[in-house]
Amino acid sequence: MSGMLLSIYQRVILRNAFWVLAILLAIVGWLGSYIPTLQLDASADALVLEGDESLAYYRDISKRYGSEDFLLVTYQPQADLFAPEQLQTLGELRDRLAELPNVSNVTSILDVPLLESPRVSLSQVTAGEIPTLRTPGIDMDMVREELATSPIYKSLLTSTDGSTTAIQVNIQRDERYYELLNQRDALRVKAAAETISADEQAALDDLEKTFADYTAEAHERQAKLVALARDIVKDYRGDATVFLGGVPMIAVDMIAFVKSDLRVFGAGILLFIVVLLTVIFRSLRWVLIPLSTCVLNVVFMLGLLSFLDWRLTVISANFVALLLIITLSVTIHLVVRYREYSAAQPEADQFSLVSQTTAIMAMPCLYTTLTTLVAFASLVVSGIRPVIDFGWMMTIGVVSALVLTFIVMPCAMMLMKRRNEKGSSDDSAAFTRYFAVATERFGRTVVVVSTGLLLLSVWGITQLKVENRFIDYFHDTTEIYQGMETIDAELGGTIPLDIILDLPKEDPVAEKAVNSGGDDFDDFSNDFANDFADDFGGDFGDAGAAQSEWFTVAGLQRIQSVHDYVDGLPETGKVLSLSTFYELMQIIMGNVDDLQLALAQRSLPESISSILIDPYMSAEVDQVRISVRVKETSRTLNRNQLLIDIEDHLVNELGFAPEQVHLTGMLVLYNNMLQSLFTSQIMTLSAVFVAILAMFMVLFRSLSLALIALAPNLLAAGAVLGGMGLAGIPLDMMTITIAAITVGIGVDNTIHYVHRFKQEFPTDRNYLATMYRCHASIGKAMYYTSSIIIFGFSILALSNFTPSIYFGLLTGLAMLAALLGAMLLLPKLLLVIKPLGPEIAIEKAADKNV
């Protein structure tokens, strides 16, 4: 700290310690009053890339085909599902679910039309005289057969063995939500293109707040709905295995996990900090002062986020833990240095000791903060909104940790009486000395082992993958896991994928089919059907719908070729499309022609059309949709390769033009996010290392020292990424942050050590003696902080969210590697390379020998 800044700091902060603390506590208390309003966000934006063009297309398709959110209840009774008493119980469950708020309708085996129990005629279909399971006298054996084999219902409403059924609870589409969303996104596009006006920018700012508030309200309604559904489902678990599933439930549970993690990790790490500080310092003041500093920073940041209406996400579940650990790291370095000065200067007054401590620690703490800040700020290039927000939150948190520590701790010490400290003579100094002894005696082994680990890490990094199973994010004891597993195994898969086929105007699909071998009757019936629709369409409904080239025998056969291909893939479950309608028509009528299809389409009652046609065709834009559910539990699932294979087959094998084929759905959006992770990780780490190297050169004024200081951090980052690759742990939204955080926090050790080494070396210009002194002084602080970080992050293993567990354990492993690198590899490199110049003591000894 320069003389002028130190003078201002002493005069303004230290001389007015009481009032400074009082003002600070008032500010923190005011911000803390906002914490109860802190919001958490688990919206779909958390699983997609920022600005992903596929997201806009996905929303358009969802709106066009009327997609709704839904809850899914799986019901597997111990007795026969089709026994009268079980059907009565199922009906009661279905009716209770239908009464839930914001539910548009409920679909179960009790409600769907049965077309083969016995087989109905087209006249029955058009007249709406279709039986259901509630129809008196229905043949239950035929119903079993139909539900197990029907192209509509098998593996959708019932399992193939007839033991499990599903109840789909459709939630009313929130038009207000999508209205705000579309308005916001339209203005965001203008802002990104820098074509937005001042008034529009103001409107965008208002919309961001309005949309965020409305999203929070919608989540509360959704959480209430899920809670009510759970209460209902719970009543039926005595004689049946019942699970609740669906995207809304997953979103609600993930928010619950985040809240739980914030409480558990915050309280757990606080307790752990108290225990370790007590063991380390054996002094009440050195427990209370660091602990108070950490708590004040957490309250300050959480209050600030609440005040700014900045929402926490799943990624932010570690926010409190990281803030506590980063703040504690700075405080411990100040405490250790103060205790050293106090032990060495028994006659010095408190003001002098505190001034010396803050003056000498200002520069290394500033640079450790800057490097940590750079590490977190680098996360903003990830392209994933929760990761970007997390990066900015932690960037601000790191700055507040430095500022509050250099205010709270010195002021608190100024208000306490000076007392004698043990300094470097305590027992822990002897332990850190073992690292110095190991470096001196086994230095060559340290270098060889480090080189081997680095090479192994490089190979491990080449094995990194981003493909993962979303189901593995949760413990197998959670309802999310068990429900998804049941749906995948019994009811056709969980992840939605839509294949959208457009009809190019210049090359109609019917003409293609005719030229490739269609018969004369098909050609005639196509023309006749079109003429019939023109002349009499008004009597049957929308004439335009019948004119779609997709709704012909040739068009449906092309759809069927896609349907059959996708249905045959091992990773896919239930597939639905217009091919399903075509197959049913063939069952009912035998061979059908275009005229019969046109007549059937216009004659179908709404109850049938809404199931078989409307979700799979938009005649207005000559477009069809093939709905696919992919099995999330499949061990062979590779999302990216699956999408590539499907598109390649449709274009190169089935003859569709590339511009006709579009893949969308949550599978596509999630895959886009995953595929960006590897690139983002490389960009993130590259930016971090370049920035840190530049800072090292400014701080140490030496390229060789900068490179030496960087080496242990390369090893730590390599250890965590290489370890993930070797262990088969994929990159995801949480683990992508580990390497940057590891470098950002781990680099603190090297900065403090090298800075202390430069200060100690001029004493005798002996590298070995300087190393022992550094290990006995700054080495203690490094050991304390690293131990707390390592064991503190281990508490994350208690989470219900698997990425949090990986985050905690892998970060702990990386920090252990960073500590060992700073205590063994770093001093060995200093001893070998001698970046501070020759050892004078050695040269004098050589002169004497001469």
C-alpha cells in the first residue's frame, strides 16, 4: 500500500474504527432486510444457451401445435390394473387431479376413445359413437389388447404388460407469460443489434422486471399445484406404486434443492469454520472476528442481490459457500500476519501492529482478489445465462470480500486491547515445515511426479465429454429419479424431441411419390380430392386443411417412413405422428385412398381430431410434426450423435431436402447447451491463464517468476479436468465452473508465497533458508485456508443435486492439488531456477575456499 493511501486509510478507517463499523453495520443491516425477498429462478432459460436461435423456433412450434406443460402421474397397483375396484380407484385419482387449479384437462385410460374394443366403423367414428373404458359392457380383454398394441396408446398410457398406467394432467397455457416473453425477446434482439431506441430501452428495462416478477408468481402457482398434486398422490401409495413427474415438478424440486443447499451448506460451512478456527488459533477473538467478517459479507451480498432483484439459480446454490470461503481466505492471511508482528514486536501498540499488517498484506490480497475476480468474470463467456449470472455475482462478491475484510477486521482489532500472540512458534509451524523438508530432500521426485501428473492430466482432458444423463443429476431415492426411470422403462421415454417437416412449394411430396411409382388411381384420387374439397369443403369444415399435400396417401407414406425409422432407434421410446392416424385408418377401413382420407379428416369429431391430427399437422404452413420421446435412462444415449444421425438419414436416405427438416424440442436445446460447454471451458481457462500471467508479471516484475507461479495452478486445473476425463465425469453447467474457480482461488497460495519469498530473500539471499522461513510463516496461512476450503467443499456431498456433489468433491480435490503444488512444486522450482538472482552466501563461501 502506497504511503498516501496508507495515510488516508489510517486516518479515515483506523482512527475512526467505531464509527466506521457502526456505519457499515447499518448499511449491511439495511441490505439484510431485503433477504426475505430473495428470489430463485428455475426457468427453462437455465438449460439453454443465451441467444440460441433454436429457442425461438422451439417456442414458435410449441405455440403452433398447442403444446402445454403437464404433470404425469404413474400408477402401478399391486393388483390387476383392469380390475373394477382398481379402475374405480384410478377414476377417483383422476377426478381429484382434474379439480386442481389451473388444470385444463386430464387424460387417462378411462377417457380415451377405444377404436378396437371392438373395432369401430368409420360411421361410428364420424358420429362420435366411440366407446371408452367407462362404457357399460365394454370387453375388458379387448381393451387390454388394444391398450397394449394400439399405435396410439401402447407405451404411452399403459406399459406393454398392462401393469402400469399414466395420468397426464395438462396445465393451462399461461398466455400472459408468453406475451411478456415475446415482448422481452423482441426488444432483446433489437438491443443486441444496437438498433434499439431510448424509449424501447426503457421499455425493455421495465419488461425485464415485469417478466421476472411474473415468472416468480408463476413459479409460486406451479409450486402450489405440485404440492397439491403430491398430497393427492400420497393418498394412493398404500396399495400402488405412484410417482409424480413432469417438467413443472422438476423445476419446483430443483428450486427446493437450491434452497436446501443454501441453508445446509451455509450453516454447515459456518459450523466447520468455527471448529477449525478454534482448533487453529485456540482464541475466541480469532474465531469471532473472522467469522463475523464472513457473515457480514454473505449478508451484504445476499441483501444486495435481493435489492437489485437478481435471482439465484441452480448454479448459485454454491454462492454462499464460496463467499464464506473466499472471505475467510483473506481474513486468515491478515490474522496470521498480525500474530507474527505481535509476537516479533512485544512493545508495539495496537495501532502500529494493525497498520503494519494492513500495509504489508494490501498488495498480495489485492492481487489474489484480482486473479479470483478474473476467474469468475471469465465465466461470462459461457453463453449459459445461469453461469453468466453466477460469474457476475461472484465477481462482485470477491470485491466485497476484500473491501469488507480490510474494514471489519482492522476496525475490530482496533477496538480490542493488544495481547501477546504466539506468532510462528505454535505447533502448526512444525507441520508446515515438513513440506519444506520434503521439498529439500525429495525435490527431484516432486518434479518427476508433477510432470507425470501433468501428462496424465493432459491425456485425461482429451477424454472429457459433455454427454450426460439428466436423470443422474438426482439421487436414485428422489421422486424425480424414480419417476423418470419408470416413465422411461414403462411409458415410452421422457425427453421430448420434435421432427418438423416442411413441404417445399417447388417440389410437392405427392408429385415426388407419383413419379417414383405411384399408380394412376392415386393420381386420380389426388385430383378428385382437391376438386371435392373446393366444391364441398364448406359443408365439412376448413377446406384448406384437406388440400395439404401431407394429408394424402403419398404424403402419409413419407411421414410413415420417418416415423418407422425413428421408432426403430434404440434410444427412442414413443413416437407419434400423422402416421399413427394413417395406421388406424388402415385398421378401420383397410386400404384407403386420398378421397377417403379427405372425407375422414372433415368428418372426425373434435375429440378424435384433437388427438390424431391437430398436434401433428399445420395445414396453414404445409408442415407436419413427428413427436418423439427419447429414453433419458438409455446408457447408449448420445444426444448430439442421435440428432446428427436422424437428420442425415432423412436427407440422404429418405430424400428430404435439408431445408425441409428441422429438429427441435428440449432435447435439441439441452444438447446445444452441452455442446457449447467444451468450447466455453477452453475459452474460460485460456482467458484466466492469460490474465493471471499478465498480473503475475506486473506483480513480480519477472517473466520467470510469473511462469514459476503459474505452474502449480496449471497442475491443479489439469488435475481436476483430467480427473474428470479419466473418471468419466461429464462437463455440465456446474462442473464447467470448477477449473476457473480452482485457478482463481488456488492462485492465492502462489501469490502469497512468492510475494513473501521476495520479501524474505534479501535477508540472507539464501534460497533454502528463505524457503524454510516462508513455510513457517505464510505456509501456515496457506495450509489453514486450503484445509478449510477442502473440507468445507466436502460438505456439498450432502446435496440432493449430483452436480453440486461433483462440484464440492472435485473443487476439494483441485484445492488439495493447488496446496501441494504451492508447498512442494513451487518452492522446488524457486530453488532450481533461482529467479531472484544468485545466492550471495554461497558465493562468499566459494571465495573463502579459494
